[in-house]
Amino acid sequence: MTTVESHDVIVIGAGPAGQKAAIQAAKAGRSVALVEREARPGGACVLRGTIPSKTLHETASSLLRVARGETGLVRRGSGLGLPLSAMMARVDSVIDAHQRYMTDQVLRNGIELIHGRARFVAAHRVEVEAPAGGRRLVEAPVVVIATGSRPRDPDDVPVDHENIYDSDSILSLSWLPSSLTVLGGGVIASEYASIFAALGVEVIQIDRYPLPLGFMARPLVERFMAAFEEHGGRFVGPAEIAGVSFDGVAKVRTELRDGRVFETEKMLFALGRVANLDGLNVRAAGLEINARGLLDVDGNGQTLVPGVYAVGDVAGPPGLAASAMEQGRRAVRHALGLPESGLGELVPTGIYAIPEIAAVGLGSEAAAKAGREVVIGSAEFRELARAQICGNVGGLLRLVVDAADARILGVEIVGEGATEILHLGQAAVLGGWEVGMLVENVFNFPTMAEAYRVAALDVLARLPSPIGA
Amino acid sequence: MPPEVGDPSLATDQHSTIRSAIDEGRLRVPVLPEAASQVLALAGSPDCEARDLVEVIKRDQALMAHLLKVANSAMLAPEIPIVSLQLAVGRLGLARVRDIALAAALKAEVFRPGRHAALVRGYFRRALATAFYSQEIARQRRRNVELAFLAGLLRDVAAPAICALVGDDEPSDLGLDVLVDEFAPEASARMIESWRLPPVIAAVARRDRGSEEGGDQADLCASVALAAALAAEVLGAEGDEMGLAQAAVLNLYQDDVELLRGRGDHVLELVETCA
Ligand SMILES: Cc1cc2nc3c(=O)[nH]c(=O)nc-3n(C[C@H](O)[C@H](O)[C@H](O)COP(=O)(O)OP(=O)(O)OC[C@H]3O[C@@H](n4cnc5c(N)ncnc54)[C@H](O)[C@@H]3O)c2cc1C
């Protein structure tokens, strides 16, 4: 008879959501089993997503910076002819260091890391199969499902990982292709489209909407588009795909319903991801997979089955590592009856395209939709000495401020470094700062943070008196 | 009397012959025919175009004839006979034509049956099956498919050269196989280096996983070792437990390996087509 190992909490999946869930439970003094099918923790975030794509983003940005510095102009084609591996030379060591750090953190907290693939046999009991074939049973009153997601394998696009790639295989390319079609207009599609364009690849991005990144404020998307086009990229939308095929020789052919045809050397299919739920046998836990292929959860990540939680990509949007971590932490705090601070609700959005786009708090468009009276102040990067020095002049920062009490409600930024610069704005939103704080305080000079002062001055000039006086 | 397997004096003799041939650089490194080396060069080039490949192949009549034979073979079964190289590229795809051309070029020059012909033919089939299985594994694991093919194909590329050092009346096939197992890694790596192919291909031949655990080199080594084990299975050769154990190194689960085994018939068909 197989013995059953008991724990207080089982976490399935050691991506960002699962790790944070496990660490939260361990910090609360509970015994935790963290089950991961890969050899090391990290999840899609480390192995196939965030870290590899950000490494390439960094290389492309650096090449662009050098090119701009040399000539003052954007020079195309800076990466062509280089093997992709050379552009990602650091990625293995970055992944290795990150995984080492995470494994240490997990073990330091006394978490039992089980290498194997989990499968429910009952709501609170899980069978784990090791790669070599052994099986063990683990049970706990609290089970957190954090199995993440993977690229969708479409029926109508023949993804072969040789000519037509998905976001997992695209970085296995040996060389930069001369041309690339990117299908999709979401975060992953736009990041890769803009990175490859900046490296000199002729990129055609195709989507069914008129603009990519439709959930971001329009002015930011327009700046993104301007840079993308300056780098030789082309966005085609709204467009309906009629068919995709490899011509058998050297070109991937995309036909649109309106008769247009595009041919490029390679294609990246980046239209959607699916939750990793197959093989998990969630039915045995009393769970159903919903019509979108996800698990239904409440605000704390709890499923319909008491004590069983689902967090991160497996529970649906926004599909960001940062929110996945927060969901993991929150679910465990709820399961263990620990108080919630509410601070983690303000999760920023960061898109590592070229240029970067970032936002936090109330967006300008959401404010307008909600009928909230706000004042928006802008700072053009070209007005900043630091941006001039770096040749980073195409960016824009917008502050969304409450017209009634001048408090900062949200920040939106597009431009190089946006994902970092955002955090001062996040602190301002969290701290309920009045916009005047940004003007009265002295910042280092020259810095990109100065954009906040410039935008704040713009807000003050627009605010109705006497607040703006 | 023919020598017996495991005859210690004979084994020692052969051993030192091969050792010194490798150490002194006397191993016959086949000079690849121009077409083959150009196909190899194109295989590692960012801008290999159909035009270039067709030009290269056209210059080598034997290669071209072989390619057309493969393109018209039962497995690929074209409805209309393929009579030109352009049609073959159009029909099979640039990558496939490049693989076939490479295999054909190797067959003609490197795996040319001389001494121990049956054994050498077997090594060629093993190389092909390992290459095609490496591709399958790479595809399943979202790794580079072309590099995997090349690494699989060339892993034991020195096997025929080693056989050529051993007289016809010398050890049995089994004894020779043992010698090849021992010396092929080093000798193949040197050969690949002399052809100036990507260093990772030589590292795979040398079974050198590099210092970085889980790095690209270690990964490709383990993938090709697993491919060789699956290739042995599909060709009905002796089981290779060590090779199969690489599945765990690659974090492949039992059903992943079964999925790969399920591709065995496809791999075998490709081997028959190219061999
Ligand atoms: C190309 C790309 C770029 C991205 N860039 C960013 C970015 O810049 N910023 C950002 O915030 N987010 C980014 N993301 C999104 C981010 O990676 C995901 O939102 C995040 O990884 C989700 O975390 P998770 O823990 O829910 O799932 P995952 O990271 O997918 O982890 C799930 C883990 O569960 C394991 N698992 C699955 N099934 C089982 C099982 N049955 N048994 C045991 N283990 C199992 C998996 O092996 C995996 O390790 C990017 C994603 C991609 C693909």
C-alpha cells in the first residue's frame, strides 16, 4: 500500500504564483510541499517567458542606444547577421542564477520541493509522478493550483517550430530571420514584434483589432506604433486571417480574408495561451474547467471546492508574473485565515516592448469611462535633459490626478525605462500624494524622474483654482 | 582461423593502432566533396536560400541524382514525378532538401563502404536515425531543430574511418563495434573541428557536456544521446540503458518518451528514404 505524506499546504507548480504561495505558507509556520514538474523552479516566467524575452529586449535596446549615440539617428539592421545565441549570451547564466536563488529561498524556508508531475486523486490528495516513473501520494487541507499556462496550439496555423514558431520556441532560432510575421496584438506579440524590428528584422504584425495593446491608453499605443514603424515594423489590422502555410521552400505565407497576402521567412504565432490543466485531473478534485479553459475563482483565488485555490495564469488574466505572485500570496493568507493588508491590490502593468509601456492605478481612459473628473498632465521625454543625453526622446509620461482633491490616481508612461520609472508613481498613488508633492520636492538632476515634476506642473496649470493656485 | 571476439592480444593491437592514428592525426579525415562542404556551410548560415542550395547541388551529379531519387521515393510519393531540383525544393522544402543533401554527401564520402562494409552501412543508418530522432526531440522540447539534426548525424561520423584502420580479417563486428564505441567520440570531434562546424557539434560528438549544468551544450548532448538510444531501438539494435536514462536528465516523463517511441515508424521511413 502506498503511504500518504501529509502536509498543511500543497502547492502545484513553482512559477511565480506557486513560489509566493509556498513561501507565504512556510512563513506562517505551515509545512508545505511544492510540486514542480520541471527540474528546477521558475515556471514559464523564468524558462520561456519573462527572463529570456527580457534578455533579448536588453540586447536590442543596447544596440539601438549605441546606434543612436553614434549617428543621432536610428539605424536599422544593427542585429542582422548575428547569431541569436550571441544576443542572448547572458540568458543561461541569468536563468541559472535566478533559479539558484529561488531554489535556495524555497529550501531556506523549509519547503519540501518535490520534482514530479501532479495529478489530483481527490480534492485534497495529489499523486506525484517522477520523471523516472516513481509515484507518491501527498495530501493537505489546502491545495493551491498554480500550474500556469503555455502557448495555444492552433488547429489552423501549422506551428512546426522550424518555420512557424510559438513564444516558447521562437528563441530557438539560430539566426535572426530577414523577415517575420507576428500574429497577435497582445503583450507577447507586441514585445517580440518590436524587439525583432529594432534588431533590423522586417516585421509585419497582424491582428484583428485596429491597434495592438488595445487595453493600454491610446496615446501610449500611438507612441509605441510610431517607434515600431520607425524601426521598419508594420502593423496590419483589423485583419481576419484566411490561412497560413509554409510554401515548402523558404517562405511562410499569410492570407487575409480581404485577399491580401504576406510572405516572410518566419512566423511567430502569439495568439493566446491555454491553462496547464490537462493531466491534472481536476475533476477528481470536484472542479470543472470553464468555457475559457480556466478555473473559476473568487477574489481570493478560492475555487468552488473549499480549501482548493487556483492562482496565476491558470485562473486567467492579466497573465503577468507580478499579479501571479500577489494572487499566490493572497490565496494562502486567505486559506490560513491571516489578515490581508490590501496593499497588494495596486499591481502595475509593464510591457517590455521597444519602447516600454507601463501603467499603474487609474488609467485616463478608465477614468473617463467611469465619469470621474480628472486632470491629466503630460511630460514629453524630449523636454528632459537626461532623455536628451540618452537619446531617449520619444517617450511620454502622463499623470492622472483627481480634479477634486489633486491626489494622484494613476500614471501612464511610454518610453525607454518606463517599467522602472513607473515605481515612483506607484508610491505616489499608494501614498495618496497630492500632485504638489512632486513639484515641492527636489529630484536629482539630470534624471528621468524629472518627468514627474514636468507632468505635475502641467497638472497644476490645468487644475481648477484654488487647488492649482 | 578468424579471430575471436575479445581475443586480448588482438584487441590490444588494434587499440594501439587506432590510438596512435588519432594521436598522430593519421586518421583518414575525408575531404568532403565541394558540394557536401558547401551544403554544410549553408546549413549553418543565416541566409541559406533555395537558389544557393540548388546551385551547389547541381554541380554534383551524383548528389543530384540521389536527391531526385529520394524526392520520388515511395515515402514522399509525389503525385507528379519530380524531375528537377527546383521542384524537389518546392516539394520537400528547403530544410528537408538540405538534410537529404547532407546525408547523401556523407554517405558518398564518409560512410563509403570499404572495409567492413556491412558494419559501415549500419553506422550510416544509425547516424540517420539518430539525426531524425534528435529532430523529433528538439521539436518536442522547443529547441533548435536544425542544430539537433546536424549534431545527431555527425555524432559518430568517424566510425567508418576507425573501421578503415582495422584489417578485413581482424576482429569480428562485435569486437570492432567495441573499438568504435571507445574511439569514435574523440575521433569524430576532431573530424568535425577540422570541417569547421559549430563547436557545439564537436562537443556533442566528444560527449562533452560543458561546465554549465543544464546549459545548451549539456542539453544537446543529452538529447542526442537519447536520440541514439531510441534510434537503436527502432533499428532493432541492442538496448542502450544509459542513453534512455537521458530522458530523466531532459526532464521527459514516461509518456513523453512513449510519444517519441510512437514516432519510430516515421523515423524509420525517413531512414529508408535516405539510406
Ligand atoms: C514570452 C513571455 C514574456 C512575458 N513577459 C512578462 C513580463 O515581462 N512581465 C510579467 O509580469 N509577466 C510576463 N509574462 C507572463 C508571466 O511569465 C506569467 O504570467 C507567469 O509566469 C505566470 O505565473 P504562474 O506561476 O501562474 O505560471 P507559470 O510561470 O507558467 O508556472 C507554472 C509552473 O507549474 C508547473 N506545472 C504545470 N503543470 C504541472 C503539474 N501537473 N505538476 C507539477 N507542476 C506543474 C510548470 O512546469 C511551471 O513551472 C511573460 C510570458 C511570456 C510567455
